[in-house]
Amino acid sequence: QVQLVESGGGLVQPGGSLRLSCAASLTIFRMYVMGWYRQAPGKQRELVAVITSGGSTNYADSVKRRFTISRDNAKNTVYLQMNSLKPENTAVYYCSAGLSVAARDYWGQGTQVTVSS
């Protein structure tokens, strides 16, 4: 059974930083496109960032130059470094895996990020 387990969420003040981690029990993790998505209250789930098996990345315009997605294939883990956080970044952040950018085959349970003073 595939599991994606997120961690690292919490409460942070505006301008602060958090680093999310997602540990995946995928047999061939290195072949998967990994992504971070988020869902704020009353809003649809949206893409934050993705990283391909080759290491190419793509970001939502709203997080470019503030967030960085990375992966460690030896640890089956994907990260999301979030800097200069804003209140509008408050959401549940989900990790996702698929064999293509469009295919989201697996989801984690989510981790809450709250940006507030």
C-alpha cells in the first residue's frame, strides 16, 4: 500500500519560513513526478509546485521566488521550502505522486500551514 506522509506544517508569522517534507513508500520513487498542492478554506485545491523525475520544476506564479521544491531520491522524500510566507498562504498542503505531471495517482493526508501574527 502506497503511503505519502507529510510533515513540517504549523503556525508561522508573516515573513517566516517553513519546510514541508513528504516521505513516500513508492518502490520506484525516482520515476515519479512529485507535487505539492494546497487547499484553503472555501477554495479548490490548487497546484503549488511540481518536480519531475529529471529534476525539472514548475511553480504557481504566486509562489515563484519564495518557494522551492526539491527531492531526495535516496530518502524517497520531496520537500517544499517556503520563505516569506504570507497570510494568504494559509491552507492544508498536500503531497502528490504520479507517473506524469497530469496523473496524480497518490495523495497524502495533508499538513496544515497557518500564517498569522
